[in-house]
Amino acid sequence: MKDVVLNNIAKIYNKGTVQAVNDVSFHVNKGELFGLIGPDGAGKTSIFRILTTLLLPDGGTASVNGFDVVKDYKTIRKNVGYMPGRFSLYPDLSVQENLNFFASIFNTSVRENYDLIKDIYIQLESFKDRRAGKLSGGMKQKLALCCALIHRPTVLFLDEPTTGVDVVSRKEFWEMLKRLKQQGITILVSTPYMDEATLCERIALIQNGSIMSIDTPQNIIEQFSENLFAVKSDNMGSLLQDLKNIEIVKSCNAFGAYHHVTFKDDNQEMKEALIRVLEEKQHTNIELNPITATIEDCFIKLMEDKEWTL
């Protein structure tokens, strides 16, 4: 059973000059934790706004819980929760006042649905009288999630919920999502953080408004067919430039403390030849080790294969 379905959805901005969403099609199964993964400007927010009936599509069709996003927008709004990328609660209201307000909009009460938000709200309880605008980033995130859940939605949309928060808060947030999923809520989350992709059951990699791949994170990683290596030396800046100009190197991208490379020919001689060339270019303390591809490696490879650019 599918809770969310998109068929060739399109959205154009700036008087027809910018296509933010380009014939996007995918479905999300009931009770699934689905990730929309891509950089800023990829079209994630536009898709979420269409699905939550805040934005009309310029083409295609979309449905949530079987209801059309254009014809049945009132029904959809009663049954979905939406947490936008920017903190959008009332900063001058307290934590408790915000929660009561959003519950009243849906003709419910905090007490009626407290069991759904209990595990999250317990971390906010000592701040219940504090103004929302005075909360830390992680606490704002938890309050926004409580407000999105207070009417017990069947589908929850979270637009870049962990952007700008610390590592601990990010980890806590994903633990909360796992617990919510156990209660049967279908969750769609967008993020620019490639490492969060592996926390989803299925993901869609999106760039320039188009879907590049949809599958489980593991299946996408297994589709990376080339041998991948991590390389470093004492001069990482010049190493990157040199790697890009070496004939046997097929691709090279910076990844933190290492550069990830693939070869035009996958064999042991290529690895040894690269070390010799780098030594000739005066690189020292060279490390070159085989590694397993990450979602980010797969994303970059898909971009290069289809000649898409950031």
C-alpha cells in the first residue's frame, strides 16, 4: 500500500526560467521511512510543499493517502504533519503555549495525543514556560516536531530537520524518528547530509530537480561498480590538482582528510603506477588504500555519469 505517489511532477519558477522540479516520480510505502537526499537547490523543499498542498504543481499529479494534492487539499492538511526547514513556530509564545495552539488548530488537545509525543516532550518539559525563540537549536527542533505530531498525522514531512544542529542533536533526532516509525507513521525526510541517507529504508537522490536514483541505501552503494581508493600525502592541496592531471586517474574528489580516486583501468599496476607518479611530483608520506564507496561517492558518480553539475 502506498501513502505518497508522485507522477511526473513539475514546478517552474521565475516566469518559466527555472525548473525546480522536473518530471519527478516516486512512491512511498505505508509506514516507510523515506529519504529525499540532495544539496541545497536540488528541489527537495518544492516537492515537500507540493505534497503538503502549500504549492501548486505546474504539471503531473501527486497524492497523499490516496487524496489528490490539488482537489483534496483540505483533507490532506488534516492528515499530514509538516516541519519546514526554517523554525516557524511563534517565538514569543512559550513551549507549552505553542503546543496548545497547534493542537487547538486541529480541534484536539495535548492530553489526547500526549502518548505520541511523550518521549520527545519529556526533554522539553523543564523548558515549558520558556519562550520558543529563546530555545537552543536542538530544543527548537524537538518542539517543532512535537507541534507537527500533536494532531496524530498519518504521514509526516520533515524538510531538512537536522540542518544547523549539533551532532548529538542530529543523532537524537534520528532515534526519535525510528520510534515514531514503530507507531505506523509514514515519514518523508529531506536532508543535504549524505551520511543520513543510510538511516532511511529507501532514498531518492535528487539534483537539479530530477531524480537520479531510487533504491535502498545498500543497493545504491552496491551499484558502485568501480574500485575506489582513498589517497593522501603531506600536501593535500597540490595532490588534488596533480591527481586531476594524471592520465591513469578517471575521477578524483576531495573527501575530508583524503581524496577519493578511481582508475581508468582497474588493476594492481594502476595503483603502483600512481604512487610512482606522485613520488616523481615530490609528494611525500603517500597513502593509497582501497575503500568501500559511500552514498556521497555514489551521488557524485551519478552526477558525473549524467554530466549534471552542482
